Amino acid sequence: MLDWQPLILTFQLAFITTLILLFVAIPLAYWLVHTHSRMKPIIETLVSMPLVLPPTVLGFYFLLAFSPNNAFGAWLDDWLGVRLVFSFTGLVLASVLYSLPFMVHPIQAGLAALPKSLSEAAYLMGKSKLTTLRAVQLPNIRPALITGMVLSFAHTVGEFGVVLMIGGNIPGKTKVASIAIYDEVEALNYGAANVYSLILFALSFCILLLVYMVNGNYFSGNRQL
Amino acid sequence: MILLNLQKRLQSAAGEMLLEVNCEIEAGQFVTLYGVSGVGKTSTLRMLAGLMQADSGSIQVDGKTWLDSSKKINIPPQERGIAYVFQDYALFPNMSVRQNLAFALPKNQDKRIISELIDLMELGALQNRKPATLSGGQQQRVALARALVQSPRILLLDEPLAALDRKIRLKLQDYLLQVHRQFQLTTILISHDIGEISKLSDRVLVLEAGKIIKDGIPAEIFINKPLSGKFQFIGEVLHIEVQEVIFIVTVLIQNTLVKVVAQADEVENLAIGDKVVVASKAFNPILYKV
């Protein structure tokens, strides 16, 4: 009988990560589009780092930073009572950073591509920047928001290196599907590994297919050829 | 009354340019900014609206200071109460025509103005459509209606009719004139169309390389020679044909075609598309009752 726990955990992690990312990425992308700060290229680089860095590097530094043996980890443990290494909370935090570019980039591109006159028209109607973002800018970049959400979700599902470094392999807490596959192969249990793999393969395929179909306007009937 | 005194360094195609605008605009006037591209017309409107920051200068409207760089006063666009019709109309694609108008309604204002403007602009049949499904002329009417929902004192129009064909343009000019009078607006228009300017505006400011070089009523600005006759129209040359020793020039005035007989020396400097004044001196028009 297949243990569904790793799959459930994977989707819990991906769902929570995506939700948090949405709230983090919108202000960050908005700032990146509108700022004239000299810090902009540095922040942009940092956001993009997870694209090129081996996940193990990210995981390794998380492990160091969050370890209760180090100053920051000890402070978290003492003052907030959270231990981020080998816990689900730690996994969520690491996943948020690891998938950050997948949410920030589409939203940033979407906001930058909107004609400036739309937000200017709203300002001249007396609307605040927040109202303009909520009522004008975000509703008009819906494809970018959907792309960001789906890609972040899919990318978190596909996580391995970061999870292995910081989460370990604790059933029901940090043992996600990708780890479970590795585990089953190590135990020469190819059947179970195959089932997990097949499910992940099929789901990832469906999710990405959905993104391409939404962005290609296959659903609205006015597809541009 | 609007008092403008603005300086701004701009990067134009011809290099750096200093925009220096200094003028007074009386309440209720219909003023047009005229000039070739890149002389600072749009920048002037944007600075008045607060969408662009002047390097230095001041703006005073009805005795209130909107901008004074020496005192570091700069009122944000949200508090200026200006209605602005953008060149690309800037209709919100996610909202229907009626929702676009409703979004522009200031807080605690009477909602009846929305329906009134939908009727005035003949948008009733379109009110639940999204902007993307409308033609250019229809979008323009929505943009104008949406600007008026704010009950503004000042209306800024950045080449609002440039992208439309002649017939719709003429109709919309009538709308503009009607709302300018009915809502007692101070209107500032950017336009390249001399016919349009002559029809709409009380006053023209001609900009060149960032400075106002001419200021007057349209007839003074566009007709260089003083004429004694009052019978004159501005039109566009559509066709020039030779007939024996004379020339027949076809001129489009508003939407009427007029054929004018011309001498060789008159035609010499004319090309198709030129703006001309058709005038008659010492001439007695005949009036028929219809």
C-alpha cells in the first residue's frame, strides 16, 4: 500500500509557499518597477539568484543560519520559540526564497508592460497608489499573476536539494514526495518510486499545460494566431 | 485662472532642450497648445497635472498654490482635481464602460451624473461592454465622459482626436465644444489640426523649442497676412489640376469640397495636404432663406 503522506505534504508545502509568495512578491515587484533606487540591480540580482545557484548552496546556508548552535538560530529559538531546521516551518521559509524569482519575475514584467497612463488616470481621479494597484493594475495583469502562482507551485513541488539540506527526511514533517522517491530508490523499492514519480510527472505536465493554454488564450475563444 | 511658470530640462531628439513656459490662462477659456512634436506640449500638460515634476517654477490655480519649488510646495495629482484625456484614452480594460465612469466618481458624489453623461455621450447601448470591444471613436467618447464624471474645473486633452477619422472627429469636436460650455470648463487641448483648433479654441499658444513664441486667437496665429475681408475659411488642399492657363485647386473645408480657381504663382508653393486659407476680399455674399 502506497504511503500518501509525502504527496500530501508536498502539496501542502507548495500551496502555503505559493500563498505567502503572492503577498511577498506583489509589493516587491511593484517596488522594482517603480523605484529609481541604486539598490535596484542588487535586489534584482538577489531575487534571481535561486535560478542559477545549486539548491544545496541555499540549503547549506539556511542550515547554518537557522541552526540553534548559531547566533541567529539561537535567537529565534529563545525569543520566538521556533526552530527552523528540520521542521515544516523552515521548509516553507526556504521554499519561499527558493521560488521567489518564479513569482516576482512574471508580476514585475506584467506591471512594467501596463501602459503608464492607466495608473496616471487613476491618480488624477484622486485614487491612492494602493487603490490603483488593487483596482486597476492587478486586475489587468491577471495572466501574469496566474503564471507566477502556477510556476511557483510547480517549482516548489519539484524541490529537492533545499529540502534535503534543511528539512531532512522526517515522515509527516519534512519528507516530501521528491525525498520519498530518493528514499525508495535507495531501498531498491522501484515500484513505489515509480508511482511517486509518475504522479509528479503527470501533475507537473498538467499544471504547465494549463499555464500555456491560459496565456495562449485557448479558453477565451479569441486566440491570436 | 491658471498661472504657469515652469522650467524643465527635457531630452528631445535634437538633444537637450530647456522647456520654459510662462503664461496665464483665464477660467473658462479653451486654449490650444500648438507646435511640432517634441517641443514640450505634452510635458507642459503633464506638469500642470502633477504627473511630471518641473525642475523649478510655480503653478497657481484660482489663487491656490499647486507648485512652488522655492517653498517646496507640490500638491500630488490626486488633489488637483484635473480631468485628463490621454492620447491612448487610458480606459481600464478590466472594467465595463459604466464601471469606468463609476470608478472616476469622487466619494460622496451624486451617482446620477454617470447616467447623465452616458446619455449625453450616447453610450447607453455600450455601457456594459468592455473597452477592448469598442471602436476608437466610441472609446474616445467613453474617455471624455469618464473625465467629466469628476466634475473637473480643468480639462486637459492630449491629442484626443488624432487617431480618429475625419467624420468622427468632427462629431467629437462638437461634443467637446458642448461640454466645455455646459460644464464651464477651462480646457487645454493639444492639437495639430488647424481646422480643429480654429473651430474649438479661443486662444492658441504656439510652442517652439520649449518656448511660447506666439499667443493669440487662432485667426491671428494661422493667417499671417492681415485681410480686410471677413469671409474666410481654413481648409486642406486635396487636389491641384491644370486647365489651360489656370489651375483648379480642390480644398476640403470641414467636410465640404470647394474648387478654387488659382493663378500659376499662387499654386507654385502649394502641395497636396497643405493647410490654406480660402478668403475673399471686396465680395458680397448672397443670402437665401431656406
